Amino acid sequence: MDELTALAEFRSNTPGPSIAETTAARDLLLAAIEQERTVRMPRPTRRAFPAGRRAHRGLLAVTALSCAAAVVIAVLAVMSPGHRTNRPGPRSEALTAVYVLRKAASAAARQASGHGRFFVSESEYIDPGNGQDVPAKRTIWTGNGVTGRLVQSGPQHGSASIPPGISFGRLVITWAQLHRLPTAPSALLAVIGRASRNTGQPPAQADFSTIVGLLFESPTPPALRSALFIAASRLPGVRLVYNAHDLIGRAAAEVYLPPAFPGNDGYALFFDPSTSAVLGTAELVGSRVQCPPGSEYAVLATGYVNSDRQLPPGAQRSLKPVIWRRSAPGCPQPSSDQPSASPSPGG
């Protein structure tokens, strides 16, 4: 039995790790392989290695690769399902964030385009910064050239008409303009940069906020979604939380940019790298990334429909239990004690 077969059969009956855990371990393996490639053995000063030594050098390379694989196994054993690790150092975060964003970009590019008069997004949220510190539901119908609708439950319960258009940084654009945005990442970042300036945020945070908005509740076509994930991977300081979970407890990759300075906002995007499905977003407050978010949303269902009374496939009749991080030292105080679960009925 060779080494690869042995690795494939190792603990084959044990449930596998989550997507984020697998991604983190894969990146460690790739980093180890890359490091091995950069190692150069000293050149002989008098004569070349004989054939026997060439074979020995090949054995050293195989041994190094086996050691790297052993590192992966050890990482997977430590990162057991359900265990949330601390955020790693900036170098590892940057490498892994780029990888999962590009993986999501590849998945998005393979999806089919949707069609309909409205794009509807249903989400569950908590927004203590605006007095919404109990879970509630938000459903928004964005119309293609027609008036849309917003429905919310909880203390802010109600329904309101919303004008046609899609938020794009400081601008509001039409569906046609959205579909004409460039899909080359460099050109897209340039357009995003022009639309996101003069918002009171540093450039990277402003650009990331615009990207998150387009991925969260907008009728973004597959090619543009793919380009947005790649554009996010090019922003300086983008980081990843290993083994993250969204507001309602689903395993996710959490890519974020922390606040640039106290009083500034940071943003997080929760998604599945294998499908590119956006699971939620969060607004980060305070100077510490460990602080509870100022608001957090979990996407319940999205889709294209032809009426502002029609719900997308998978729409929820009730709210889900939420997982909410409580305050930590040095963090702004929430408006009230945060709930540990949502009420049983939804709006």
C-alpha cells in the first residue's frame, strides 16, 4: 500500500472536518510544499552527485512531502467539528482568505443566471446599534425598473415601498447598469473604488463594504459574483476566521476586514466556498475584532420572482435560534443583554 492510499483510508469511518477546517489544512499543506520547493541543497564544489545520491535527494523530497501531509492530519485532528479556533496570525489569514475567496469565485462562475421581475432576499438579523436587539426577519424585493417592497418583523414590524435601484457605494444603479459592470477584477475594483470613496471610511473598508452589499441582497449575475469574490481577495488586510459559524449556527468561511481605527466600522462576509452561497454579513465595531458585531444578518433564502408578494424557494415561516457573541473587555457595550435564542414565531 502506498502513502496516498494509506492517507485516504486513515480514519475513513470518522466524520470529516468542516469546509473551513479542510480549507485551512489544505493551505497549510500548500504552504509546506511551496517552502520545500524553495529549499536548495548546497551545490557540490568538486563533482556532481553520483546516481545513488540523486536517488537519495528524491527520497528527501518524498519524505518532506510526507511530513507536510502529517502536518495536515495533525491539524485536522485538532480542528474537530464544532470547535472554533482563535484567529491566526495575519500572514496565515491573508493566505487562507485569498484561497477561499478564489474558490468561491470558481463556484460562482459555474452557476446559471436567474430571471424575474424582482430579486427577493429573506434574512434573519439582530441590530443592537439601531435598537433591534431581538432576532427579527427582513424580506426585501428589489424590482427591475419597478417599485420594490421591504417587510420587517420584530419591534420595527411593518412594510414599505422601496424605489427601484441597487446600492453601489455612494450611488444607486439600475439592473442594466449592474449587469454592465466589468467582470475583469482589476477593472471592477477601479469602478468600485470610484463609487466607494468619500464615505468616511479607509479605501479598503469602503471597497469591501460595497462588495459585501452586492453579494448580499443584489441580483448579481454569476460572472459578476465571481469577479466580486476575486476583487475581495485583492483587498489589503482581508482575513479569515477558521471554523466560523454564522448568526444561526451554520458552518461558514468568515472573511472580514476589521475596523481601521476606533469608531470606524469593519465588515464580515459569511459564505460557503464550495458553492459561493452567501450565508450572512456582520458589521464589526470597536477596535478589537473579538467584539460582538454591531449588527449581523443570516440569509435564509433568495431567488428571482415575478411578484413582490411571492417568496423564494426555501423561505422560512419561523425564525431560527441564533448564536450571539456577548461583549468582551474593551468593546462597546450593546444596547441590552443579547438573546441566546430567537422567539418561536416569525414575521
